[in-house]
Amino acid sequence: MNKYKVLEEWGAGAFGVTYLVEESGGGRKFAVKKVECMDEREGNLTLEEAMSLLELQHPHICQYKEFFMVWDNKISSLFFCLVMDYCDGGNLERMVQENRQQGTIINEKIIQRFLGQIIDALNYIHKKSISHRNLKPSNVLWKRDGDFFLISDFLPQTLATDEMKMKIRVDP
């Protein structure tokens, strides 16, 4: 993570912790998902599987920039890090919550646009024999500049096992 400065921790999910980062020297912003690996073998398998994610080129799929492994000396553990585009509009879950709190409904044209874009993206990954494994409103991002939606947070199958879902780390 030496290339990036952590600006904010967005929170932990079932598969890891996500951060808002900036390239060192004040460059572009990205999201980094940091997922703990059980061992070196799992880390190597994960890297192999993740290579196909770098090839995903679709206007409604969040683009991955790079992947890397990092060793945390404090807790003696190996982490797989996924660097992906940052979306400034937040996610679908937050959009729905904000509309509920304000007592408003999401515009029908936005819903139609969202459904069309997400179905198009799912069709694309299906043709490439890739499964998302964790599709939910918080993993659908919204880009304000183009007013479009992106599927994010793809995980290599090795990291999306039931065993990994059950794994919890408690830091002091």
C-alpha cells in the first residue's frame, strides 16, 4: 500500500475492509479492498483468479486498476488488495436510504436506467463465465459525472468461500 495514502476507512464487510485512498503525491482517488488470506497458497490462487477481473471492460462494471499482496507484521497475516475506480456518487443502498428518510421516491427514469445498465453488465459477465458472488445494493455504485451505475466488489472465488465468510479477526 506504499503507493497509496489512506484517506478514509469505509468499513468492514463479510470479505474485508474497504478504504478510500489517493495515489502518493496527490494523484487520483481509488477504492482499495483489503482481504485477509488464510495462507500463502490461498494468496497465490487468489492472484491467479483475479487476473481475469483486470480484463473486464464494460461501461457498467467498476474498473480494477491493480492487485497486490501485502504482509502485515503486526498481526502476521497476508492480505490481498484490490484497487478499483472511485465512484463519487455513493452506492445504491445509500441512495435508497436517503430517499426513504426524505420521504421521496426514486425517479422512474433513474430506476429504468439502473435496471438496464445492471442487466447489461450481468449479461456481460455471464458470457465470460464470471459470477459476482456478492451482488447487493451496496455493491452497485453511482457515478454522478455520467449519471450511471457500476457493479463493483467482484471477488475471486478463493476468497468467497463459506470458510472465509465465517472468518473473523479481532484486533486489540
